[in-house]
Amino acid sequence: MNFLLSTLEVAKMATDDYVGFTFFIGSMAMMAASAFFFLSLSQFDNKWRTSVLVSGLITFIAAVHYFYMRDYYAATDSSPTFFRYVDWTLTVPLMCVEFYLILKVAGAKLGLMWKLIFWSVVMLVTGYFGEVIALGNPTMQWVWGLVSGIAYFIIVYMIWFGEAKKLATSAGGAVLKAHNILCWFVLVGWAIYPLGYILGTEGGLFGLQLVEDPKAAQEAMDVVYNIGDAINKIGFGLVIYSLAVTSSKKVEA
């Protein structure tokens, strides 16, 4: 019965409902990516299978959450912020794990993985505090947004200039190329989340009011997040897939 009601709500979406449209596109694209990654596992050398498996898990977890978020939005006409942060709390640390997995060939230690996971969790938890707990308090939204941003830039430093970069450079070849592309995803692709945070902050964050109407601001934030999730998570996986294909071919040769 609940499924039927949810289906009816989804069916009533307007053709110009860009939030609903991007929820549909995001959920289907990430589910298709999951099937692609899982079904391709057998063609890779053993040392790359875990990386591709994690890529599939990332897009699968996101797809499941997107189905829930799509139905929630259709039923309530409001942003499913809680479900979105549950999704990110699971998938973003897994995206950080990907750096460790591809750098294991260069001697990466577990400590690198846990540091990346730690800062990603700090980034997400403080972002949630600012976007949800401190809603209606622009000062605290600014503070939590700043802390979240600092955690984000620590991750950026670690992969662009720190321990992860040094390991990638020592590995060279396809690993270095894949690492560099993933770094760009974090620097440019992940930057879409702070943009969404600013769009959805009442009164504008850091004195920047991008959208006057609160409802329009929320919708803009959802569209930005939906597009960003699909690009970042699928893109991350495709980079890992390409590395696995290239490295497995070298082993066969």
C-alpha cells in the first residue's frame, strides 16, 4: 500500500520539476553503474577487484538512498536532507578508501586510509550540524560550514601534496594518472557540495545570498547535490575501472 501511494506521488510530478527529474536520473544512473562494476569484476587481476567492488558499493548505496529520497521528495515536496547525509556518511569515506586501495601497490599504510576517513567524517558531521541542527542560526551555520570546509581542505592537501601524492608519484604510470584524476574530482567535483550548502543557507552564507526565495534556494541546493552525486560517484568508479583494466592487461601481457 505504501509503495502504491509513493508511486502515485511520483506520477504526479510536474514536467518542469527539476529536483524530481534529477532524483530519477541520479537513482537510475547510479544503479546502472553498480550493475556495470559488479558484473565486470571477473575480468580484473585480483589486486584490483576490491577497488572495483568498492566502486560498485558506492554507487549501489547511493542508488538505494536516491530511491528513498526521490519518494520522500515526491510525498512531502521538501528536501530529504537526513537521508542525503546518511548516504554521504557511508559513501564519502568509501571514496576516500579508494585512494588507499589504489596506492597499496606503492606501499600505502592503513594509517593513510584512517586519516582520510576521519577528516571526511568531520567534514560531513559538521556540515550536517550547519545545514540541519543550526538551521535558522546564520552565525552557527557559518561556523559549522567553516569547520567542514577546513576538513575538506585537509583532505585536498593530503591527496594533492601530502602522503598520498608522494605514494602516487613513487608508483608512477597508470596509478599516478588515476590518482591525479581522482584528486581533480575531489578538488572540483566535491566543491559542488559547499556550493549547495551556500545555496541552501538561510540569508546566504559568508554574506553571499545567491537565491532570495527560501523554497527556490532549497530546490537549487537539491539539484546541485543530485547532479554532483551522480558525477562524482560514477566518475570515481570509472577512473578506478579504467586503472583496473589497464593494469590487468599489463599483467596478462
